[in-house]
Amino acid sequence: MSDGNPRVGPVRSWVVRSMRTFGNELELYIAAAGRENEMHRTDLAGLSMVMDEESQGHPVTPGRLSSSLQLSAPATSAMLDRLERLGHVRRTPHATDRRSVVVEITDHAREVGGAMFGRMAQHLGPVLAAYDDDQLALIAEFLDRASEATRAAREETPPADPLTP
């Protein structure tokens, strides 16, 4: 029987509930930070993906961005146009495929992103400081594996019907 304490009950349920709560809070923060910077949620997802892929040395094409974000080609173009207009990305010719372009993050986007997520980092700093490196490594491993499991579950869902609003 539960007395309202979120820690009562199976630990696995507590973990899943905590992940769901964190996911919701993260989405709400990203939405608020996006509004503050006049950016759509999709814009932020696109920037994040390009930034992550660039940091691993992987060039990002509009087609790859479209596929990863599950956007149509016109929606991806509109997003890239907005991001380019705001000075967050640039499109440059692909090094080996003359028919394609590569999307790159600008220094301006890094500055804006640093400011947007610096606020969250200030609040997370003391939380992270409460754990030693071994504990943090375990948490990071868990989150990586949970992300992989969530991605696998998402990939099992039926694709969106483009005719359904």
C-alpha cells in the first residue's frame, strides 16, 4: 500500500516514474528556453542533432536530418531556413557529393545554446556533485541504455500517416 511517498513500491516503478517526470520537466524547460529564443521545439531538436553528430565527426545532410527527426523534406527545409535566418546553421557544399549540402552549427548557435542550457547546468551542478565518478558513470551508462531501449520502442511504432492531422 502506498502512502503517497514516490519511493514506496517496486524500485523499478520508481525509476520509470522518475524518468517520465524528468523527461516531462526537460521537455517543458526546452519549450520555455525555445520560446525565450524565438525557436520552435523542432528547431532545437535539429540543432541538438547536428551538434551531437558534428562532435562525433559525422556530417549531417538535410536528408539525414529529415529522417532522424521524422520530418518531411519541406518541413526540414523550413526548419533549416529559420535556423539559417537566425544565424544558427549554415549549409555548405558536401565534400564528396556535389548534389548535397552539409548542415553546420555556427559559433552563434553554440553561444545561444550555452546560454540556454547554462541555466539548467547551474541547477544540475549541485545534483551531480552529490555523486562520485563511479556513481555518475553508472548513471550515464543507465541513461545511455535507457535511451537505446526507448529508441528501439519508438522504431517499433507505426510511421505517422501524412494525411492524418
